[in-house]
Amino acid sequence: MTDELSLAAEFPPVTEADWRKLVEAALKGADFDKRLVSRTYDGLRIEPLYPRAAGAKPVAGPRPGGAWTVMQRVDHPDPAAANTQALEDLENGATGLTLVMADSINANGYGLDPSPETLARVLEGVKLDAGIRIDFDQGPSSLTMLRHFAELARRRDGRPDAAHTAPAAGISPAANIAPAAGIAAAVDIAAGIDPIGGFAVSGATKFSWTELSRDFVAAARELSDRGFRRSFAAADGRAIHNAGGSEAQELSFTIASAVGYFRAFESNGISLDAARDMIYFRLCADADEFLTIAKFRALRKLWARVEEACKLTPKPAYVAAETAWRMMTKRDPHVNMLRTTIAVAAAGLGGADSIAALPHTIALGLPDAFARRLVRNTQLILLEESHLGKVADPAAGSGAIEELTSKICVTAWNQFQEIDSLGGAWTALEKGFIQSNIAAVRSERQRAAARRKDPITGASDYPNLSETPAATLNVPKTPPSKETAPAIIIQALPRIRLAEPFERLRDASDRILEKTGTRPKVFLANLGKVSDFTARTTYAKNFYEAGGIASVTNDGFKDRDEVIAAFKMSGARLACLCSSDKVYASEAADTAKALTGMGAIVQLAGRPGENETKWRQAGIKAFIYTGCDTLAALQAAHDILSVK
């Protein structure tokens, strides 16, 4: 250690000003902010360099230096198969199960039938008193299934006539409830009661907030009287994240939902101190690791601020995580493994108490045993080999993370106050306030994906037209149920995946391939030497193949006649000129005229600049370049090629 310190002492100290001077020299007059500063979808500025955060303290959570709970999704419609899934997961390292009903808001067209018989079969052989976490994914049948679960626990406990146990402080007992204190006290239930989140996703309800709040408070009281521990009402941000919302929007909605449940508990006779133990949180984790870490840390700070405002001494909140649906792709789905690994690591480092990771094939269908094993082992490797759970809040003191956490907190708190001033999350949804704000961010996010500013590996970038389809289980989807005779209808929040527009173009290409034996294609007219065209040829190939348009490429041509002959042989209708700006200046116009004369629709890889008028007159119809609207250009190419 002494030698290392003396070696470091031999170097002169370097200040941020010294670093900035070197950077500006390297930029050669280019704008520092444009090149090195980025902004989040909340408009928060992200600098390229941060100093160490002085005096930072770790954000407290329930698992200081301990492992998070490894959740596994159980959603096979066949109860016997779902039971096999559950037992296999628990035997191989999972420490919790997420039960997804067919009407759950994240069912993806599958899920369990919400019946007591199905629940009993799915949990057959599962030791409920082994301390595992049982999470009910939110849906219309949540309250009914919770009562079925409580009855199942009572029967397994073997004490059908047991007397009431004492209710928690501040909670009045419900009548005629026989508790299952043994199993109930051991099982770590996450009841998933989230009427606000359900309303946001479904856009319809038969009941008012007053009626619903009474029902869910009664259900929470009933679970408490039966001996179950906390985690009844879920303040869930997935509806916002799935709809394309920002970090601050997800947090502000989550906090507003929790405050709504807080008030409902209090107005129905439960003390705030008891009520906060009944509320838990769930956020999405995505592949932006630094923002995900900061978001999870910010949630705890925001909730502590709410507790302080209620004259309560803050206690660590329980925060669950689920990896993001919107980042998943159908194309090249194996890349989803990388995205999910980053998301799990970020959620764990951000202090999540439990993490449910979506299998890499979930956008394609019902994941098979291989996909489930991979996603389970992803968490186990991060925990048991990388030891990510060993340090409490490892991001504490990082200048970048502390700054992001602070900025997200301020922005989310301001947005929460706006929601609260309208009467809370439920009323803000009825007024369309939350939906309109999220729609603006969603549009911005989709524009960034369309322009490949936010690249999606395997979909918008680095596509693989010859990929082998990933396997899923051959199980038909369950038609979604509709809310019958809703009394209140609002604009529902959509559940999007950012890769979907590119996937639709790829699907159209697949249909042409199946029908004709060949994909729609583009002829790459490579002009000049290999060193002249390679960069733009590579760019153009990836560009077109992101839309399912195969590239007919080559090693260049001796003269223009060879270009024309090769185009005729290709059988393509679309041609793209690829070369350097220098070669374009002398050859682009004449080559475009010649190709147009052969019936080609000609495009050019690169920005036209001052040559646009001349080149368009020569027959060049469009220009593709970094920052252009890739999606619109590919759709136009499909229209040209009559791809249906």
C-alpha cells in the first residue's frame, strides 16, 4: 500500500480545469455541450465528468448488505405445468413467485385462471411457510385471489377453528375471520392490491374511488387479521414506464398512488404508522443502468419525505423491481439477456428488495424452461458470484449518481405536487393530466428510437435477417377480458415496446420471403475504391436490413457500365449510392441518371448538403444518414417496393 501511495504521489495533481482544457483541445472548436453533455427525458443535464460527492450517506433499505429476493414469474395457463414451473424455480434458487392471473395487467396473453382450484394446484408442494415471497400481479381478480390464498393458507395450517390473533396496532379486527397465523406469519406476501394502477391501464371501472378504496382497505385489514405481514397495497410505477414515461413521471405517479392509499387507510380507521407497513412499491428497471440506480434511490428519499410530512419517523420502504417490458424485442431476442442483466444489476445496486426479471423470449410467446432458467440464473450469478448484494447502497458517494438522484427527486416531487393539487392520482387520471404528460414523453422517446438516437440492438441497429427464431412454448393465448358496463371511462395508458415499429417492417419482409422465396432488396452501388465506399456501404446495409430489406452488395466496379450491369443482374428496384463525398462530387449525378434510366429508384447514403438540388435533378429520390428518420425512410422504401 505504501509503495502504491508513493507512486501516485509522483504524479502532479490534476484539476477539472486541466481536464477541460485537454477536452476542448481535442474537440477542435466543436461545441462541448453538444458533443459531451446529454439530457434525460425529464430534461435533466448529464455531465461527462463529476467530482466525488462529499458527505454523501447511504440510502437506507430493508436489506443492508443482503441478497434481494429472486422472483420468478408463474404464468402457464395449465395449473399442472405452472406447478412444475414453480417447484423447479424454487428448487433451483428462486426465493419468490409472482403469480400472474389471466386478467393481470402484465399477463401478455397468458396467465392462471383466477379460481381457488387453480391456485391450490399451482401451489401444490410449495412450502408457504419456508419464508418465500408470494407476489400477486395486479388485476381485476386480485382481491378474490387473495381471499382464496388466505383460505388455502388456513387449510394448510390445519387450524380451521383457531381463535383470532391480535390485530396489528392501529387496525380494528374484521369479523368472522379464522386466522392462519402459522403459515400466514411465515409467508412473505405481496398482495398487489393496486386499484389506481389498474385504472390507469384498463381505462375503465365500474366503481368510484371511494367504493374501491373501501374494498381494498377491507381486504388489507382482512389479510392483517389473518396474520399476514405487510406488503398489501402496491404503489406500482409499471403502468407509467410501460407507457413510455420518464423516471420522474414514474416516481411521481408511484408516490401519488402511495399517498392515495395512505389517505384511504387513514380515512377507514387504520393509523398512518400501521398503514405504511401495508404499502410497498414497485418500479421498472431498464438497461439505462445509471438512471435506474438513481431512480430506485430517489424513491426511498421521496417516500421518507412523505413520512416526515406526516410526522412519522421514516422507516425503510419495501421496493420491488421488474425488468422493463418496453425494452424487450422480438427480433434477435438473445440481446434481451444483456439488457435484462444490466437492468437486474442496476435494480440490485439501487437497493431493490426483490427483483422479477422477464425471460428473454417473453415478447415472442410463453417462455420455455430454458428461458426461465437463464433469467433465474442471471440473478443468481449476480448475487452469488458477483456479490452485488453484499454492499448496502454501493452508489453512495458517486458524484454522478448522487447528482442524478437529487435532480430526479426534485423533478419527481414537483410533479407529485401537481398531481396532488388536482386531488391525487385517481383524479389526475380522470382529468387526463397524467396521460397527456406521458404521451408527450412517449412521442419524444419514439422519435428518438425512429431516428436511432436511442438505438435498439437487433431491431433498429445491427439486425440479423438470417437469425434463427427463438423457441417458446406452444400455448395459445387467452383472449383479454373486458370490463363489463364500466361507470367511469378514461384514456388508458398503452403498454408499448419501442422496437415494435421496426418489427412490423421485418414482419412484412418475412411475409414476402414466405410468399416469393426472396426478401425485398436494395442494390448498393459502391463507387470508387474500397476505402471510399466501405464506411457508407456498412451503414447502408445495416440501415435497410433494420426494415427487412436485404442488401445486394459488391466489391465496387471498374466503371459505370459495370454498375448498370450489376444492377440489372440484382433484380432490385431500389438502388443506393455508397461512397465518399469526394467520389460523390464527380460520379453521383451521372450514376444516378444512368440507374434511373434503367428503372431504378435511387437513394444516396450521406447528407446532400449544397448538392441536394443537383442530385435530386439527377434522379436521387432520398438521402439516408445518421440522424435521419430511419423508420420513415424504411417505410417509404417498403411503399416503393410495394411490400404488404
